[in-house]
Amino acid sequence: MAITQMMKYEADRDADFARWATSQTGGENLRHCIQCGVCSATCPLSLYMDYTPRRLINLAREGFKNEVLSSLTIWLCASCYACRVECPKKIQVTDIMYALKRRAIQEGVYPKRFPIPVLAKEFGRMIFMWGRVNETLLVIDLFLRTNWFKFLSMTGLGLNLMRTGRMSFLPDSIRRKDELRKILNALEADKTEVAK
Amino acid sequence: MPDKPKVAFYWCASCGGCEEAVVDLAEDILKVVEAVDIVLWPVAMDFKKADIAARPDKSVAVAFINGAIRTSEQEEWVHMLRRKAQVVVSFGACANSGGIPALANQFKKEDILKFVYEDCPGIDNPQKIRPQTSTVDEGRTLTLPVLHNMVRSLDQVIEVDYYLPGCPPTPKIIMSAVQAILAGKLPARGTVLSPDIALCEECKRKDSKPADLALAEFKRPHQVQIDPEKCLLAQGLVCMGPATRSGCEALCPSGNMPCTGCFGPTSRVKDQGAKFVSSVFSNIVPKEEKDIDAVLDGIPDPIGTFYRYGLSKCILRRKLN
Amino acid sequence: MKYLYFPGCSLKGTGKAYEESLLAVFRALGVELKEIDDWNCCGATAYMSVDEAKSYALAGRNLAIAEREELDVIAPCSACYLGLNKAQKSLQDHPEIRARVTKALAAAGLEYHGKVKVRHPLDVLINDVGLDAIAKRIKSPLKGHKFAPYYGCQIVRPFASFDDQYDPKTMDKLLAAAGAENVTFPLKTRCCGGSLTGTVPEVGLRLAYIILKEAKKRGAEAVVTVCPLCQFNLDGYQDQIARKFEAVDMPVVYFTQVLGLAMGLSADELGLKRSIISADVVLAGR
Amino acid sequence: MADNNANKQQPNGLPRIGFYICHCGSNIAGTIDVADVAKYAAGLPGVVVSRDYKYMCSDPGQEMIAQDIREHKLERLVVAACSPNLHEETFRKAAAKGGLNSFFFQMVNIREHASWVHEDKKAATAKAKDLARAAVYRVRFHKALEKQQVPVDPNVLVVGGGIAGIHAALTLANAGKKVTLVERESTIGGHMAAFDKTFPTLDCAACILTPKMSAVKSHPNITLWTYSEVSKVEGYVGNYKVTVKRKPRYVIEDLCVGCMECIDACVFKEPKFADKFNQGLGKRKPVYIDFPQATPKVVMIDPETCIQFKTGKCKKSCAEACDRKAIDFDQKEEVKELQVGAIILATGFKTFDAKKEPHYGYGKYPGVFTALEIERLVNASGPTSGEVVLRDGKHPKAVGIIHCVGSRDEKTNKWCSRVCCMYSLKLAHLIKEHSGAEVYNFYIDIRAAGKAYEEFYDKLLSEGVHFIRGRVAEVTDWAMTPEEEGKLVLRVEDTLAGFVRRVPVDMVVLATGLEPQADAQEVRRRFNIGCGNEGFFQERHPKLAPVNTFTDGIFIAGACQSPKDIPDTVAQAGAAAAEALVLIDAGHVELEPNTSHVVEEECCGCKSCVPLCPYTAITFDEAKKKAVINEVICKGCGVCAAACPSGSIRQNLFEDEEIFSEIEGVLGK
Amino acid sequence: MSFEPKIVAFFCNWCTYTAADLAGVSRLKYAPNVRVIRVMCSGRVDPQFVMDAFAKGADGVLLGGCHPGDCHYAEGNYKTLRRMRMLNRMLKDMGIEDGRFRLEWISGAEGEKVKVTVNDMVAKVRALGPLDMPGKFKEWDKEIEELEAHVNSDAPTEVAHAR
């Protein structure tokens, strides 16, 4: 059993990160957290998380950026909003998770080969390309990029879907693709402008 | 025998009604004519501007000026009269507070000219000709006064000593003012020469006014069969009497029409319209905004209603553009 | 009655049966659905992890197109329903994001005013069509059938605009109108695992398993869902669940399929053959 | 004297004004450059003295003003300091001490309205100058006024017969004042009468409360009206007229001795109807008494369940059984009027409705109880004689107490209800003692601040009660493991351990929080006092005037003001009684002279003002045809002054010219 | 420098003035642009006061009273509401933009609302820009000050002005 040091120094904190987190949509109430843990208790996935949502909230507001961004927790959030509905301080936990996911992708610190961030990026790419998502192509793409072996385990499901006519290998596309691209590009340009 | 006191009458932006009012003195006018020398009265006598200009300063005992001030010519005249006269009496609602002409302060000068010379139905002016202050015609330069951007009361242009209220002032208050002046029994400068108490005091309908009006609706005179005895406000009509100075002996209510406020406010009130609103609307029936609004909708033109004779003296003076 | 219809990607793919049954039921009820012209993906949950403003802009394009007609939008997929509604609310609450998004939409000649109402078919069936009208169309009631009504998360959370957040009842009422019995199901609004079932099955499968197992324990012959992803997770992964936990063998159908059956529509037109776990038990007795 | 000063004028015709600005330590001077403001004020027209001083409200500060008034022949006084609600009276007295009429004074609020709410020093200083200038302009127009003195009625009304009302009534009665105690329910005692033991001492609630209840009943100075409600309050401090409705209990109170023969004789042989006092866990008959020590000890008949009321065909065996003929089926509501000088509101609280947290399963799972229900269950005189049993009669082996139900939650009530931690500890102790069950407390924070409270927590810890720090997400009956089958499962994050737990129990106790009474808003309107955002009655000052309200002569005590436990409630009730005594023993009150009056010769008699007065202080003199204001009745709102269409009504201290000059002042240069 | 609006507020003693005191006691921070004039009841506020404040240079006027049903004087705030609804229409007709005059109900417990309202109003009035009625009055009256020059140039011998 490896022995690790658990203590943290003040220098390990990143105050800017904490400020950033509270400035995100949904993060306004982050500092109101009373650490009651109802978010963790109601979360159907907290049993798999490395930090419970409650702990993650506390880490975020204290500015422990590395722990937060590299945690599995943010990727295991399934966006079921149970925590947001239960929170006695009206903290929009789900939206905070989204903000943390975006930041993790931006900084490239998400767990490598972990399928969810890859899915998110592929999803975005597919929308830019076609305007719609073909689930079959998305899943194939995803497993090619992450885990060949797991893909194989899915063949049963694939066959089932084919049998019931629920699978298609042709991308479904919108007609006015440039219209959509104009919108997305405008936001991209706007973002760089904001950054400047 | 010493000279009789010299008196000047002048009119600015007015309808002529104030002149009528002087004539309405009927036989009393003879007493006036007997007592004074009229040195200027454009509506009735042929004096020229030069005649007055030639007079020494303060040589005129009293100048009665009616009408509001809208043009540079009116402005020039009243400055001159102020200089020549010992006492200037602002005569009638227009001179006192802008009167009906001041309702034009709700509009821009340009909009008014455009309407009058271009858009008004019946106008045939394809070249969109507008009056000019100066025009050369066959070598002669013709001038017209400048039309100001807003209508002013007389005291917004020159100092005024006394005010005779009304649209027009009634013969009774004119006569008592003239008598007071002739007798040298003048009150403090700046006084309005009519009782400083609101109109209900002398209204015959006063006793029929209930303590609690509890109005849930406002009506306009043409919408109701007006009860000739009952308080007009109690009938849902906008009667400005409570916010209007008395002295007219409630002429309009006696004629079965609501007071429209031509005598202006009492000395304790700066803004007649605002004060009337404060009074009458405080006690309408509804409590919810939308219900209140429904009652207010019964008064489609608040400014025209509450400032019919006094927009120049509204605290805000005119509409901003 | 006429509505705009936003199918979303799933209803054109793995959730085909939902679209087939939904359109069939609405047609039978005399409600016209007009598909939104050239709609694009709503952004679902995944896009929010990429870019917030763009995610709202995806919804914004659909809403802007929809706004041209003065009709409510029906979004049957829970992710689409929430995605579009959340975008509406966020754009209303956050003027700075709204400004960015409207500017971007303007770049493509689109205008967004936030006028459209995005609604779920359950809402429309209960509140516009009405239970009475539906009851009149029930031709062969599903007597003796017992179902677990399963709503999933995103139609009652975080907003609960047409049903109770903790104990939603609209589907219960429809199923009861169809003559079926509802089992008491405390997991009505628990998460099915969402996209995790596919991406991280070691985590997601357990969530699906808990729901299926509890439905079975409570005596349901099928789980009835309102969401294509719930249906996909609960139906499609049962072989893997059997391997990891135990075999449950529980059919998972759409509420529109059940309703359609009771209205006398055929299993084929309702897409009942598209279930991976055979839904024949639902057809028993007809 | 003031009037002498009034005519002394400066060469420019302005009265001589003294201007003072307070540092308030650094409270004002930390943000506002007071010296600069003083210098600025010195240049304002009329100002002959301008000073800044560390603490104007201190004795030397006040003395300085008095001295200056004499030395500099000041005719007007302006003090820039805190809110007039705090120190206006102080400086009025200082003016009087210097020989100036107190109303030749104007206060400028530069603390609450400037230094405390602004950070930008320059802007705050500029604001202080504007406000100072406004006061200097305004004060010129001030007039000499005198306060009116009005006698105070020595009788007191106490509303609410819980422990707060009982204690306040007894305190006043013992001081020799006549008190009427009005209680809505059929007995006094309130919530405390339903409790079993009290924390942290575990003495029995009944043992300490019932002697006080009987003392109320027997006190010669107390009139006790139960089953009664105040329906109307008129008048003003020292002179309130109160209307009380006495609801019919269908039993003549003076005749009934509480022998309860009628209850035995009732045609219902067995109690059949849910018993409100026992939270519905017990049963009663249509004729009943809440509990044996109810005060007054008078039975009552519930017309909703009594056969006679429902059908008119009962054989009325209760009436027959009563020797004293106390039962009166024709009793009607009575309306009584009272004259009192002061009123104490002690209307208490209600508990949070647990059904508003549906995920805790109250009303859905029979094993879920509220704390009040458990109070009755563990009570030896309760429906189970103190046995802790489930609704099906079984004994629980494990009990979970969920804290903060309807507290500390923005979805329900934001506030901490203050008493739930302690009563949960108490119930945990009692449940364990009575049943031997495993008891789990699910808490967010344990708030045990109070004398011997922490020690009580220690005691519970040592008794082996479980404490799991975490807010429970759900009480449910779906099982994941064989041990969970047939149990209620609580899902919670054990936040101290850092993981989620599922805890199966047989009984769940919801520690529901305290809320304002359902009709608190109506009551406060009736008594013309305020409520805070959360709906509890608003005290005049959170620290310095905790039992006063913004309406003089009306005091508040107990949980109607905010959640509090018994010791705090009793302390506050004593304080409220003391404040009422201060008012009564002063014998008279001084009324602010900010009344309005009609200037007779200016009034045209249009009556516009008459209906505007909510106190009917304005009448129309039919002989003179003028409106007249009765200044004793006038409360000084100024609505009539604003509305008089001919400007013929003046409000003292708020005359038109005073306000116009203030407007000019704040905006001037 | 950006424009700093001047806002005159009339606060009723029992609710809004108390709320402003509470905001102070709670050390809430808000924009320093508001000057409060205390009245006993919002019902004391005469529409003339509002107009006068604008005329004397206010860029905005805020009127604060107790919530409907909560008036310390029973119904004073309803009287305020009714007359101010009418005043609102008149101000609009006179060209004063929406948002420069505002009526808010703020109870004695709502210190926070004072802060929010003041900040919001300051922001909105700042966006509207200066009203500056005194400046406008001066501007308007320029046309009558210029007369002398005008008339003199036309007929210099004829006119001799008193002013």
C-alpha cells in the first residue's frame, strides 16, 4: 500500500480558480454551501465518485484546482439535476459540473482515454459537421478513440439495434449547414474578442 | 386739473376674449373711460407703437396685458410696456399662465409648423412654403416676428405687478381691480386679484358634494345627462373647482359645465394640475394597478385636462423633446 | 389543435419507436404536429460540457425558427425538452449571454425573442387534449396489465413546470385512462444513467439495473418511459445487466405505445416490434 | 424661550443656525470627511456656528449644543449624525436644554444612509454635504411646536396564552395592573403544555407549567378569556380600544367545574374523533377537555362531531348529566370591548408542515412521525402512556431523527429554528430510554449554545446515540439489501466519513422547524405592527429594542418574534411586561406634534380631505362649511396635506415649504 | 468621467426609511447617488414634490412606501399609488422617460431591497443620461435673451428694452 501525504499547504490553493468558479453561470451561490451533503446523498452516481459532490464544491470554493479538474466526479455527473433540486442553498450543482467540465477540457486535464470528455468533443464536432447527431456513428467513433475492447463488448447491442431497425450508418444532416456554422463561428470569434 | 391716469391695453397671444371682457363691463366702461386716459388699445383705438415709444418711462399708470408670449414682437411690446408703465397687470389666463396657447408646449415648434403648413387636412402648399422672418419683395425687406420655441406666461418675460385671472376675467373682478388701482388701494405686489380660496366656496352645488366621492369612473360632459343641482365631481366629471381660485362666482358650474380651472391655483399651490391630481385620484375606488389604470383611462388627455390654462406654469414648463 | 414538433436526433435513430407511436397517437387524437423546418441537434447534455454559449445558440437556432409560427413546440425527448427550456430560461436570466447569442444568431439572419413555449407531450395530452377526450378514444383498455411508470430525470428537474417534482402523476393518469394499473414506484424520477450507461458501463449499468429490478419486485410487467435515452438504456443493456448482476427480462416501452394500443392502434404502427426485450407481454389479451 | 429666539434674525433676514456633525467614532468619520462637511456648512446661508465632534450624542456633545445656543443666540439647530429614529429625541432635548424650542431642530442621517452604505469617501462626503445643505435650508422654515400629553390607560391586554403570555400576564398582574389574557384555543398552556420533558434539565413540562396556569386562573388582577380572538384594534399608544370575539364553547364557563360527568355520559361510549391536543394520535368524544390540567378547567362541545348539532336529535345525555346545567347548546358568539393602554402580543409559532418535504415520506409511510407527535408518544399522560410504538403497535428497533426539516433550507424556511437540535437530543434520549431502540441523529450542525446545552449533547454522545452529519436526501421503502427489506431507508452522506450511507430504521422522526403562525400577517395588520421577511413579528431594534415594535404601546414576546426556547421566551415575556409597566407608570405619553391642521380661512369646504383620513380625524363642520382636523386623533401621516387641492392643510414638521426647501437643498450647489 | 445621476428619494418613515436604516446597520453597500427625504407616509408626497425635484435638477425620483396592506397609516400607500399612477402618465406625456420616476414598496425588513432598488435605479437612470431640467430651462430661455440683439439689428432706433 502506497503512503501518500494528504496535507495541503496554502500555496496549493488557487484563489483565482475559486473566483472563476463563482463567476460561472450557476456558480453564484457556490459560497453559500453549508456542506450538508444532500447533493451527495441524492446523487445516483456519488457511490462511484472519487470526491462526493459536496467535497468537490468545497474544493472548488477553496481553490484546489488540480484536485477538482482532474477528478472523476465531474465526468460521472449524468446531469440528472437531483442535487440542484435538493440543495437547501439553491446551489446549481449541475451547472457547476458543466463549468468544471468545460474548464477541464480547455486545460486538457481530464483523465486520459476517459470516454466522456472525448464523447463531448466528438459530439461537438459532429454537430458542427452535420447539425445533427447520429448515435451509431458517434458511439463507433467514441470507442475507436478510447477503448477497442469495450467496443467489442457492445457488438451484441449493435446487432440487436440492427435487428430492430434502430441503427443507421448514414449521417443525418440539416439542409442549412452554413447557417448553423455562421452562428457557431460568430460565437467563436466573439469569444476570442472577449478574451482579448 | 391734473392729468387723468394713463392706461394702456395690449394683447399678445390671445383669442380676443379678454378684450371682449373689457367691453363686457357694459355701462361701467364709461366710468372707466371717464376716470382714465386710454393711451393704447390696439383692438379698439388707433395708436401706433411709436406713440407709446415716444412716451417717457413710467408715464403710463397701468398697462393691462392679455395673451401669452409666443413671438418676438409680443416680447418686444411687453418689454416696452413694462418700461413705460408704473403697474403691469397680467390680464387673463393666457398672460397669467399661458392659457390655451400654452397647450402648444406639448409639441415642438417644427412639428407645429409642419402640421399647419404641410400636413393639416385642407392645406394646399406643394412647395411647402413657410413664413420667413425676413423676405425681400420688389426690393423691400419685409419682416415677421420670430416664433419662439415655447409659449410663455407674461411673468416669464417681464415682471408683473398684479394678476387678473380668468378666461376671460369676469367684469366683476375687472371692475374691482380697476377701482382698487384708481383708489390707490393696492395689495402687495404679485397678488392675484381675486379671492385666495378655491371655487367650491362660491359654488351653488357645494352642499351636494358628498364627503366620500369614491369615484370608480370618470366621464366627459357629453357622455352624461348632467344633473343641474348636484356636485359635478360627484357625477364623475372632472371639475377642477377644488383646485381653482374662486372669483368667477362659479360661472361654469352654474351653466351646468364643470370648472376647467381658468382662474389658476390658490397662492399656496405651485402647480394646479399636480395638486388636483393629488386630491382627486387619492380617493378613487380601485386598489390594484390595473383597476386604477382602467379608471385613469377615462381621462384620455391628462395634460390637456389638468393644464388647460396653465401649462406654462406647470413646474416642468413644457414637454421635453 | 396544432403544434410544432421537435423530434431531436434520438427519435430519428434509436428512438424511432417513440416517434412512430407519438405521431400515431396524436394523429388518432386529431392533433396536428408539424416538424420544425431544418431543426438541428438541441445540444443535449454533452454540448454543455464543450461551450455554454454555443450550446444555447444550438437551442436558439431551433427556437428562432420555431418563433416564426405562433405555435407551441412539442419536444418528446427529455434531453431536448430540458435543453430548449433551459436555454430559454438562461437567455432570459443572463442578459450578457443573451446578447452574445442573439448577436450570433443575427449573423445567420435569425431573430430570437424568447416567445416560444416548449412543452412535453405529457403536458399537452393532459392539459390541452384532456383526459376526458383521451378516455373517449380508448377502444380496448389494457385491463389486468401492470406497469411501472418511469419518468426519468429531465422532465421534472430542475424545472417542474407541468408535474410534481417528487411524485409526477401525468403519465400515471394516462396509463390509468388506458385501463392499466400502475405499481407504486418510488424510483419514478431516479436517473437511468444517461449517457454513462454507454460510455462507462461499469458505472451506468447499475443505475439501469436498480430501476428494472425494483419494477420487477413491485410486480410490473413492463417499465413505461417518456424518454428515448431511458428506453435505450433500460431496454438495450439488459444482456449486459444479466451478465453483471442478474437477468431481469423486463420490457421497456414508451407511454405512447401503451396509449396507442389502448386506442386500438396496431403494434406495428406503434413500433412495438422495435423493442429489444420483447414487449409481447404488453400485447397479451389482444 | 423659544419664541423669543424666533424673531431674532441676522442682517440677511435668516435665522441663526448652528450646524453640528458627529464623527460617531470612526463610524461616520471613517468614510465621511466630517471636518470638510463642517467647513462647508459654515459657508451655508444662516449658519453661524459649525462644528464637528467625536460623539455628538454624548453628554459633552449635547452640552456643547446647549452652550452654543445660549452663547451664539442660535435660533435653529441641525445635527448630522445617525438615523433620527435613534437620536432625534436626544438632540431635541439638547435644544430644549439650551432654551430653544425642540422643533427648531433638524436631523441629518449620514450614518445609516451614507457612511455605512458607501465605500467611496468622496461620494459619501458629497452626499453628506447635500443632506446637510437640505437640512439647513429646511430648518429655516421650522416652527415652534409643543408635544401633546395624553394620559395612559393602566390596563393591559396580553394576546396568546402560551408560556410567554402566561409569564407576561402574571408579571403585570403581580405589579398590580389589570390584565386581560386572550387565548384562541380552549385552554392556555400553548405548545409547552404538550411537551413531555424539557431540555436540558429534563424536568417535566407539566410540572413547571401547570402551577403558572392555575395562578393565571386565580389571580384577581387577571381576566382570562380563552376560545377568544381579538378582532379589531383602534386608538393609539396608551389608549387602545380592542374588540374581542368570544367563540361559543356551548358550555357556560362560570357554571362548569370540570367534573367531566358530561364526557362520561356522552352518547358516544368510546372516544372516536382525532384528538388535536395529542396530534391526532389519540381520540376524544364530541364533548371533551383537551387535557386534565386544562385551564380553565371547562369542557367544550365540538359542533362538527356532536350529534345534537348535526341532527338535532340527540338525547343530550351530557346536559342531563350536568348538575349545574352548564351545557348550553344555544350559546352564541359574544363580542366584547376593552380599553387598554398597552398590548403584549405573545401569539407563538406553528411547526413546519412536514408534508411540504414529500421525500421524507410523512403521510405516506406510517413509520414517519413529527417531533410533536413523539412528544405526545413519550409523554406519560399521552395516548400510549409513554410507550414508544409505531402506528401498527410494534416497537421500533431503530429510530432515525432527521434534523432541520423546514429549517436552513431556502426552498422552505431559510432560518435556523434554534430549538430543534436541542429537542431532537431530548427526544433521542427519551426514545432510547423508553424503547431501548438504536437512535440515529441526522444533523447538519449541532447548535447547543445555551446554559448546560453542550453538556446535554455530551450526555447524549455518551449514551451511545448515533450522530451522522449529513442532510438526509430521502426516506424510502425500496431495499437494496436483505436487511433493508420492510424498513424505511434513509439515504445520507456521512459527511464526516466522506461517503454515502443507507441507514434502515423502523421509525423516522422529523424535527420540524418553527414558523410564524398561519395568520401572523393578519394579526400584525390588526395590531399595526410589522413582520420581517420570514413572517415573524418585527422588533423595533434587533438588539436594543427586542420587545418593542414600531407601534408604540404594542410589545412582542416569545416565538412570535422569532424561534426561541422556553428560557428565552420567559425572559422576553418578562422584558415585554417591564416595557408595558414603563409606559403605564409614566402615566402619560407625549405625542409627536406632526399633526395636520386646516387653515380655516383658506378652506373652501370641498371635503376632498375628509374621506382620506383613516382615523376619521377630519370632519366637516356643517355650520362653517369647512373641514376640521381633530389633532388628538390625527396620527400625522400627511395624506390630507398632500391632497388638499387648494393647499389649505398644513402638516407640522412636514409643511410644503419645508419639503420644497429640502428638495432644493439636496439638489442645490 | 461617467455621468452620475442625482436621485431624490422620498421614503416613508415606517417602512422604507427604516429599511434604509436597516441597510445601513447591515452595512450593505449601494450607489451613493440617492438623497433621501423623510416623510411620515408615502401619502404625504405631493406630485408637486416629484415635479419640483425634477425641475430642480434630479435625474430620477424614487418614492418608497410600505407594501400594499402594510401601511402604518392603514391605507396611505394606496392613495400614493393611485395619484402616482396618474402622475406617471403625466410625466410621460411631458416627455420624462419611463424609469426616471419610480414607486417601490419596501418594508422595514427589506434592507436588501433598498440596496437592489437603488442600484438598479441608478444603473437605469445612468443609462438614460442626464435629465438636467435646470439646464434645459436656461437653454429654452436663451431665445428670449437673444431678442434684444435681434430686434436692435432690425430697427435699432425703435426698440429700447427694459432688460
